[in-house]
Amino acid sequence: MLNLTGREQTIVCPVEKVFAFASDFRNFSDLMPAQVYDYTAAKDSCKFNIAGLGTVSMLMQEQYAPVLIRAISTKDTPVNFELQVNLKNLDGLSTSASVFVSADIGAMLALLVRDPLQQIADQLVQKLKEACEGI
């Protein structure tokens, strides 16, 4: 099992607005780093390719407004994984955000994908910050 947490970011935007943005996969196309391509999405599902890792399909599993968004891989994705966006209201005007990724993979594969997945988690949070501060 591989567990990664993206760098926590403070977003100057109310938690309700960050949650509304992050709970719609159609907004994620602008958040994806360069390693991700062929991104397609509906509100609660998405599919994309990660350079060197293959095709990934995800489905929104749980949403607890305005603090948690949890998505899981679908059956057509070769690896079971979970993506979780954690949000915390700081002062009514700002939000603390972090991304957690958990993948059900062996130790050898974990060594190969740890760094690329960590980059994706870090960049996802950073780009969420940039997108929400621009709303």
C-alpha cells in the first residue's frame, strides 16, 4: 500500500467555494500537471492518462460539505486507489487544503511510482490554490 499526502496549502477563498470547485471533476482539467493528458470528465467521474503509468478512471465516492471529497478508481483502472481532498475553514475567508492519495500496489511498484504520484499530489493542491484564489 502506498500512501502520499500533498503539501498543505492555505487558499485565500472561503471553504464553501473551494469545496464547490473541487467537488466537480470538470474543474480538474485545469488542475492537472503536465504528466496528465487526455483528460475527460463529467461532474462525478473522470478519465485520464498519466505518462508512464497508464489510464486512470475515477468516480466520486463521498462528499461531506465542505470538508471532504473522496474519489476512488473504477474497475477498469489497473490499480485500486483513492484520492481524498481535505478542506478546513481557517477564518471564514481562507481554507487549508491537502490531497491524500492511497494506492493498493506492491513495494516494488511503489518505488517506481512514489515520486511521480507525490508530484501530482503536490501540484494538484498548488493548482487548486491558484484556481480558487482566481474565482
